[in-house]
Amino acid sequence: MSYKFPISALLLVIVLPATAQVASHAPTAIVNQVPAPSGPMVSGRPVARVNGVVLTDRDLLREEYVIFPYARQHNGNVPREMEPGIRSGALQMIIFEELVYQEAQKRRLTVAPDVLRRAQADFRKQFDSPSEYQQFLTAEFQGNEALLRDRIKRSLLIERLLKAEVDSKSVVTAAELKAYYDKNPARFQYADSFAIQTISVIPPANATPAQLQEVRKRADEALKQAKATKTAEEFGLLAEKISDDDYRVMMGDHKWVERSKMPPQMLEPALKMQPGQVSDLIQVEQNYVVFRMNRHVPAGKMKFDTVKDNLRKELEKRKTNEVRAALDKKLRQTAKVETL
């Protein structure tokens, strides 16, 4: 079982190189159980020092598991090709959180006793039994609930400062949202596109005349069967059985194909077809193709009401990362940070 202190929902974690900005997610706090013996071992070795406060490989591993929670499915290991980026991002994050915590202390921020009690109770509810909770407490905090309480309090203080310095400054107003939409019209335009499924009969390389004749017979039979289908699903099942192109594994579905990418031999009939119609047999070079028109959408622009919710999330995420990076830079200006 993986244990996380439920301060707030985790946002998308960005794995960053060593010189990149701080990733954006909630404070790590009480994160993961001690890694399995078969996974990476931790010894309490220092990995960074922030104004004299030592951060250890245990802190680092907790953060790595936040960034890559699937490590537990790989005996606690991170894929080798991803390890440098994940480690770098995790190191930057634990340093950032320590800087934020120290800033919260400087400002003498506090946590109300009832808030702390509720947080402790919520954390304990994540365990299936008292014995499981005690096992975790022993492994992570030498059985000392006071240490656990201090860790939870630390997380709450980090969250409180981030709400004031990041969340409140990352809100995108309705006016800002509309202004972005109006100033970036090209981004919300979409091309003339076709949703199609195909069945292709492809001759072998360097085919003989006899082989080409046999391919044509197969193509004529494919057309006959395709014309007999009544639905996209029926056409797709047929494509799985008889098509030679790679799209057969997706029931012949090409999703959306822009007009500019349609072969001319297919584009001409496509412009005349209605949804649900199946084309005649079309030869594209030496290949024979029959396709089903599922939908044709002329070029246009997405309406503001359609995109505004996702656009708000995107812009707020971008703004959050920018504000966090600025806060990180500001805190580091007067701090002594060492990576060990």
C-alpha cells in the first residue's frame, strides 16, 4: 500500500532536467512507505543542505515515487532511461519545499490545533487496520507519533504559504481567458478533415503479373464485402479480417485525416460522400483501397464556449509553474543551497 498525506489533489508532475524550473504539485509530505528490500536502498545519506538543514536520500526517494508512482510495480526501481530526469526533478522539488517551509517559519505562520487534529485523523484513515498504521509509523518514524505530527504540520505550513504565494496569484480571469482566445485565433482553427476507415489490399513487392491479377480479385471481393456492411463496427470487423494495412488492428480507423493529407484519388470521392457511405474501389499506386466515410468536417474555428474550460486549466497550469519558478528563484537569492 502507498500512503500519501491528503493535503490536496496532486497536479500533473513535470519531470525536469537539473537546470529546469520547479515541478508543480502539492507538497510531498508523508508520501510512500519504505521501499521494498529488492528495490533501491536508502541509508539516510545527505543529498542536499538548505540553510544548514539536511535533506536525505529517503526524502529524495519519497519524491521520486511521487513523480513515478509506478516504481512500486518494478520492485521500487525507476526505468534507467528515466532515472536522471526523475532524480533531478525530485531533488529540485524537495529543496523547493524546504525553502518554502523555512519561509513559512520566518513569517511565523501557524496551523490551528483543530486543523492539525483533522489532518492526522484523515491520514490515519488511509490504513486498513491499526496494526498496519503502527507498522508504517515504526518504519518511517521509529514509532514516534510526535514526529509524524511534525511532518504533517510541516506539510500544512508549506501548503498554506503556497496558497498565498502561488495559488492566489495563478488564477486566470474570464477576461484574460477571452483575451487569449481572441489574440490566438490560429490555435483554435481546425482543418477540413475526414473521419474514415479503410480496407486495403496490397500486392507483394516485385509482384508478378499473375500475383497482380490475384490481388485485383481479392480487392474486388473486399469491395463486395465492404459494400454489404451497414455500420462502422461491421466495416471495422471486416477490416480486421481482410485488410493488409496497419490500420486493420484499429478496425481500419484512421481517426481524422486532414484534407491536405488525403491521397488525391481518395479526396475526390470523399468530397461527394455522405456519412455511412462506402467508396468504390480506388487504386493508390499499386494498392487497392475501399473506405468508409464516417464524417466530414469542413474547416472552421472552435467556439470559445467549447474550449474555455480546458483552456483555463492549461493557462492556470502554465501560470502556476511560472509563479512557482519565480518564488523558487526569490527564495534561493537569500538562501544557501548545497547539493551533496
